[in-house]
Amino acid sequence: MFLLLLLLSKHTLILTSKDLDSLEVWLSDMEQKMDEISEIAIAPDDLNEQSNIVGDLVTAITERDAQITAVIEVGRQLCRQATGDEALPLQYRMDQLKRDSCRYGDIMLVADEKLQLLAKAIPLSERFHEGFDAVMEWVEAVEEDLIQIDSTDLDTQTQVDDELRTAPELTTATPPHQLRKQREHNAELSAAILTYVPIVEQFKSDVKALQEICVPEDGVKLGELADEIVAKYDDMRKAVEARGQALDSIVDATSGLGERLENFVQTLQGASDRLRQNASTILRETK
């Protein structure tokens, strides 16, 4: 706190240098504290800490508001009452106080802007980290799932070395029931991928919004993380899509082959029946 001392001597009122110097020190201290949090963080915990700091600063600033307003008003009254030699030193003090008042207003403005940015950044940061963790965990789970469902007998199915980079190689040697099971499971994965589209889009939107708030260096890091997760998601989507196409082709091929084999067996059976009938007829005639 600083006091406005009014020295009443021969109707001359003077603002003391001590009080104004105290205000100068306080303003400089507040400006320095604001500068220390000039860069908005991207981690939720850091953002919450910054928000608490700014909140404390705003409280300290608002506590000074009424006092500074009162000092300025008293100073104006003093200027109107002072005459002659009394007015000159008083006017100097008032000019100094006006400059300090402008600094005070700038500090209030900066504090308000920081609070608004933090209020926007905190939920964005929380959604970013939650979205990154959720999508990454899901992608890794699907990747493991694809690897597991392809861990069948190597003697009956051609395996690929990397399930995520190339479409799986399936052959008609794969048992039909296994093909149907894989086809159904792949359809479930395709449906799950579609449900994650809005999550991925929201994630990308949050990253873009955070990049507009944080410092450029942090923005680059956010972009790299976003590119990583989106690339994994796209690779997974393409892998599942390619696998689905491969399964459809194999199932269609095996179905067609089964029909052709069944027709062939029926033809052979008919020929065999006719051969037996002819043989019986010939034997009867020879007797």
C-alpha cells in the first residue's frame, strides 16, 4: 500500500515523492511478473499454474484500482486549488501520476487478455492430450488386433511381414469358415474407423487452435505430434480397407470355385452312374 500524504502549509498541498516512488516500484514489479508468463504453455498442468498466477496478479491489480482512482481525483482537486509557485511542482507530480496510471491501465489490459487466452487454451490443451492418447491407444490396439487375427497356420495362409504397410496376402487355401470370420472382423474394424473420424477431426482442429495461441516452437512440436497420430490413423484405415478388398476377392473366388467343383462332382457322378448302367446292360446281353 502507498499513502497520499497531504502537507498543508500556507494553503499549499503537495504529493510526496515517497508515495509516487512506491507506486513506481509496484508497477515495475507487476510488469515484470506479467512478462514472466508472456508465453502460453501447452501442457494442462502448466496452463493451470499460469492461470492461478495471473488470477493472483489480477486480484492484486484490482485491489489497487480504487486507491489509484482516489489519488488521481485528489490530485486534480489539488491542481485546481494550487496557485503560483505551488502549482508547478504539483503539476509535475500529477504528470508522473498520469503516466503511472497509463501503465496501470496497460497492466490491467494485459492481465485480462492473458486470462482470456488461458481460459481458451486450458480446454484445448486437455482435449488435445486426451484425443492424442485415445486415438494412439486405439490405433495400437487395432494394429495388434490385425496381427493376432492373421496369426494362423502358415502352411494354409500366406502371411505378410508388415500388416500395416501392405495388404495381407490371402490364398484360397484359407479355410472358408476362417475367411468368413476374418471378413466379419474386418467389417467391424472398418465401422470402428468411421466412428473415429470426428474424433480425429476434432483433434486436428484443437491442434490448429493451440498453435495460434502458443509460441512458435511449441506450435512446431504440436504439429509434429498431430502429423504422427494422423499418419498412423490413415495407415490403419488404408490397411483395413486393403484387407477388406483382399478378403472380398478371396471369398468371391472360393465361392465360385466351390460352385464349379460341385458342378464337376455332379457331372462325374452322372457319368459314373451312366457307366455302371451301360456296364450292367452289356453284361446282361452277353449272358
